[in-house]
Amino acid sequence: MSAAPSAPTPDTTRRAAAGPARLLIANRGEVALRILRAAAGLGIETAAIHAPDDAEALHVRLADRAVALPGHGAAAYLDIAAVIEAVIEAGRAMGCDAAHPGYGFLSENPDFARACAEVGLAFVGPSAEALALLGDKARARALTQELGVPVIPGSGETDLAGAAAFLDRLGPGGAVMVKAVAGGGGRGMRPVADPAALPATFAACAAEAERAFGDGRLYVERLLTRARHIEAQVIGDGTGDAAHLGERE
């Protein structure tokens, strides 16, 4: 997977720049293992969070400390109140000075980033403001259009009626990609060409997005059938210094 300043405070920025001594890993499985290995290589102690059914998971056993969450399975990691409580408990028990959300779960949740600031933890990720703006794909589309950057024709956040109207406007042979407003990684995302199939697909995407991101809102874009996914990677340190890392496909 929570109002204090969401931008890094001078204290947390200084500590983050120096490197954390103890890192809370707010994720599970393979994602948590990658963070654990990187932290071990840097001599950083780690604290894991886990649902009861993950108690024997490898990332929990390898961490220096572990704090249990209520709930079971992936849903436990999407309960913002429970994760915040675990963050606070880990901070008290182990003196963590930073929290790493990995990707997925709460990594794009601005409330989680704010909660870390409230308890004095440096959030390893973008500011809450950036997460709120760019983590919401409908808001990100709107900003992009404001700045004059071309986007694929589509809608903002929409309901089934709005998605059906957009598909109808595309005319014969038209198709849309239904997408999660809060999502990524292909979850809550399916193509539709047949208007009759849209209601079931829309409902399935909303349910998948709710399970994966805790947010079932959707939008649609015109489907590109011969597309390539090329990203420009950008990294910043929260103090104004930024660099791009080139492109990747």
C-alpha cells in the first residue's frame, strides 16, 4: 500500500541522502526479495511486513525483523490502515528510517507516502504530490493534454455508459482498451471490439483493478493493435536534481 508535508522534509532528505540504516520493506514475495538483496549489499538492515499466511515466506525469513499484518493474502497489503500501523510498529521496534514500497500494492498510493512522512520515515519513491497526479492515469492524461503532448484518443475516468459511448463514436471496426485509472502492469486492462462484450469486460476489469490496486475506477483508450511500448526512464532525488536513463522497450 495516511496530513503532514508530502514533500521530503529537510531531515528525511538528509537521512535519505546519507543512506538509511534500517529499511522497512512494504511489499512481499519476489519484489521484497529484490529489495532485501540490494539492502544486504549496502549493509542496510531490513524489516518486513507480512500477512499471517506469508509468515514462512522467504522474504520474511531473510529480513532482520518482521511485523505481521491483519488479513490474508494480497488483500492484507492493500489495507492502507493496516499497512500504516505496521509501518509505525516497525519504526518503533527497529528504528527504521526509510520505507521502500517496491512496485505494485501501495507503491503509487500518495496517502502511504504522506503517512511515512508523518512518522519520520523517508519514502523511497516519488513525492505524494507526484504520486497523486501521475498515479491517477485519468489526471495524468488531462495534464499531458494541457501541456500539448499528443495522447491516444480516449476518455477520462468513466463509467460503462461513457465507455460504450466512446466505443460507438469509433464506428465500425473500432475497438478500445479498458484500463485501470490507478493501475499498471496489465492488470485491470483488456481489449474490447464487440459492444455486446463491453459490460462483462468492464465489470471484470473493475473487479481486477479493485483487487490489485484497491481502486476499481476505469477509463478507455482507442486500441492500438500494432503498438510498441517505449519508455523514457527518469530519476530524481527529491531536491531538484534529475536525470533521464535513456529509453527502453
